[in-house]
Amino acid sequence: MTYKINPDVKLIASSVITVIDGKETLYDNGAVLSETTFDKYYVITRITAKDSIVVLELEENKRINDITWIGEEAVSFF
């Protein structure tokens, strides 16, 4: 199964660097990043800037299929 990042990143017009487990990857802009597929479901945990480049720190979402003991989805405040 493959996943994509939050589609709102396509609004970023400048270059974007993603940081996953310390590994940086450069994308031309947010539109290119929004079309990129990942093997894991990542969420943005931090947004910063380096010169004129947007830096997005990503972390794997471990709560993707949380279900309570009565079958309801668990509450998340993320």
C-alpha cells in the first residue's frame, strides 16, 4: 500500500525539503511533493525554513487504525 502526504502542501510555491528519520530529500515545490508516494503514512510534525526553502519534518503516523474496544474510532487531538 502506498500513501501521499497532506495534499495542502501543493500550495507551497518554493522548494521543499522533507526530513524523515534525519534523511533530507529536496523537491522543486509542494505540488511535486504532493504527487510523491510513500511506503508509510507520514504526518507533518514541524515546519521551518532554511534560506528560501520550506523544511517539513515528517513522522510516521502510528495511529492510523486505532479502534476502541467497542469498535469506535479512538479520539485523536493531532
